[in-house]
Amino acid sequence: MKRRSSLTLSAFLLLGGCGFTPLYGKMDTKTDISAELAQVYVANIPGRYGQELRLALQKNLAGAGPENPQHYMLRVNSGANSEAIDIHQDNTAGRIRVSGSAHWQLFTVEQSPQLITQGDATTLDGYSGSFEQYFAQTLNDETTKGRVADTLAQSLTQQLAVWFRSHNMPSNAAPVDMPRYINTDRMPSDNGSATDRVGVDGFPASATGRLSQGTTSN
């Protein structure tokens, strides 16, 4: 048992020699990532979902210390969209999928704020439908969007920590040109048959019964 503990300790010591350092630790005597994160003020994000995201960000950025951000301001535009999948014969859905996205911008705190860096984050969650129990359905929806907010807050905090450590802009995913399909429920126009794009899963909305339900922070 003692030998196993010694080997484990030796492995962690070797990581330092390989250049491994904690993301939220100190880079040198002048840079403390956790201290930099604690100096980020999160601007107001409207709506219930937006407030959940803001509270999660404040908790992650401040850590265990007191909240007194003065150097940076973080602006976040986020949304959570619900899609009904697993459609039954009675036109109810067995599963509700919630996709969350956020675009963030970090500014300096001064008379003329300057944009320092920006990035994007996405996540996916869901819950089983219970349409015969309205209050349970509402609770499931609110709980899931709370998890989406927590996950996005963690992603944003990690991206900010990476920027404070390396000052490299987060890479943006290349836009994907999704294929289109003919929508037979719409009248053709002078340009031909009406078409719609498929969803991120590759299926048309008419096949999955997607609901147009969105929660945004605008």
C-alpha cells in the first residue's frame, strides 16, 4: 500500500517536469489565474434563465474568496432551445432535448471600455416528457435549463482561464452548411418548391416534431 502511494506521488511530481500546471494556479510570481478571474464582473443577463447563468458565473469566477471585481466586465448573450423528439402516435413526445449556447465578450473597466477577447460555448441536455403532469413537466424544464446554465458557466470560466493564461483567442468552430429538404406542407413560390434546413442532428423538423420554444437572454 505504501509502495502504491509512493508511486502515485512520484507520478504527480513528474508531471511538473513535463510542463503540467494547474489551469487555475499561478503562472509565475506575477500572474494568478484565480485572482484574475475574481476581477471579472458579470453584467446583468435578463430573464430567469439569464439570472441562473449569471449566478453560476459569479460563483465560478469568485471561487472561495469575496466578490469585488474591478478590472474586467463580462457580457453574455445566451439562449436555450427546446426540441421535442421521440414523437408518439398520440402526438406527444417521449423526450425533450434542450440545446444551450452562449456568446461572451470580455471588456476592460474604464471610461472607454475596450473589447479584450470573446468566445462561444454550447451544451446539450434533456429530460423525459410527462405531459399528463403539467407541474412536473414545468419543473423538469426549469431544472434542465438550470443544468444548461451551470454547464455553460463552467465552459465560459474555463475559456476565460485559458485566455488569462495564454492570451490566445478561443477558436471558433467553422459554420456547417446543413442540407435542405422540400417542405410539402408549404406552397411553392416563383422560385420553386419551398425548402427548409435540417436540424443539427440531420433530421428535418417535420420528422422529429421540433417545437419552436426558445429562452434567450436578450
